Amino acid sequence: MSIDRQRVREQFASYTRDYDPTDPKIALKIAHTYRVADNCEKIAQAIGLTPDQVDFAWLSGMLHDIGRFEQVTRYNTFIDSQSVDHAEFGADLLFGKENLIAGYFDDKGAYDQLETVIRQHNKYRIAEEVTGDTLVFCKILRDADKVDILRVNVETPMEEIYNVSAEELHSSGVSEEVMKQVREHHAVSRDVTNTPAEHLVGHIALCFELEYPKSWELAKEQGYLNKMYRFPSTNESTLKALDEIKKELELFYQNR
């Protein structure tokens, strides 16, 4: 497998130039893409993959959110339940009739594996039929994505992410149903996250499911978790939830 990183970067830049870079949502996803690709490379190297495999992991990061740009243009939201499944949408753009993948690299023998990795990156659970190297690449991408989602929640105004007013954002609460899943030490199902504050808690909870030690190391090095814990909510249930998830996450990694 031969991946020309410069070609990939140039093609990605060309593709995203068709969208409005002054739109905070577009700017967010451009920056997110590069950071996830970088995280993929670091994680892949840390677990001892070959240079070609590291390149493949990096490529999956560069392409994983390609569907986001058209999603926000058409629907003005990143919330899949209110628009489209962005992973499926992106994979369709890359490997369907538009065949965007042809602009990035030519090894058709790797297309099926890459398509699976991209389709699986946002799923609550990886499909059971995904095994072997493909499963490893899925886990790397999912970890890399989760790590940068923490940054996004701090550096990007959350009003932009969730399409809500500042008042709604800071006054929203967290349900007991969400906290029950936090106490079980796993990612919070999208089926039970309804408020902006619940999305924030749900993003922190992604750390319960980081697969690799390097991923947790990267998450801690960033320092964003501590800022998320200090989210200035005016809702008592949210303040209690943030305090509790901090304690649960610390306990989880102490005992891991």
C-alpha cells in the first residue's frame, strides 16, 4: 500500500475549499480532521504497527469526517439524529457513485477495509463481524476521534456545536438515566442524551471506552477534561453530574 500524504492533504484542502471556512462549524471540522489524523498516527505507532499500517491509520483520520461538510451545509447541524448518519454519509460519498476516494489514493485493494473503518467510527459498538487488522484500525480511529472531541468541546463555542442559546446551554440539566450509564463506566447511548449538558457529559464518558493506553495518555496531556469538568452550568443536576463523572473516571483508570 502506498499512501502519498501530500496528495491526501492537497485533495482534502481542495475539497473543503468548496465550503465556507468562515462558518465556525466548517472551520471546526477542518481542524478536527487534521488532529484526528495526527492522533491516529501516534496511537498506531505506540502499538507497534508497521509504517504502511501507520499511514493507513493516518489516512482513516483524514477521511473519517468527510461527510460532515455536506451535512452541515444541507442541515446546519452535527446532530446525526436530526440530519444524517455522518459516517455512513461520508462513506457513501467516498465509495459510492461520486467515488471521492479516487482523488486520495489508488490502491483499490484497500478500499473495502477503509470503507468499513470509516462506517464504523461513530457507531455505539463496532459490528461483531469486524475482525483482525480491520478491527484494530477501527479502534485506533475511534480512540483518536474521541480524544479530539474533548478539545472540540472546549475550544469551540458549544452554542455552535449544539445550535442552542447560551442560556439554554448553561441552564440545561442531566438526567438520572444518563448518570446510570456513567456509573456503569461506558459510553452514554445517544438514545438517552437530549440536552446540551447531557451531550457534554456523554462526550466525557467516551473516555471510559478508550482502547489503548496511548489514547488515555493523549487525553490527559491535552488538559481539556479538567476544563470540561468546570463547565459553568447554572443547573444543579449538571454540576453534580460533572463532579460525579470526574470521580468515576478517575476511579476507573486507577483500577484499570
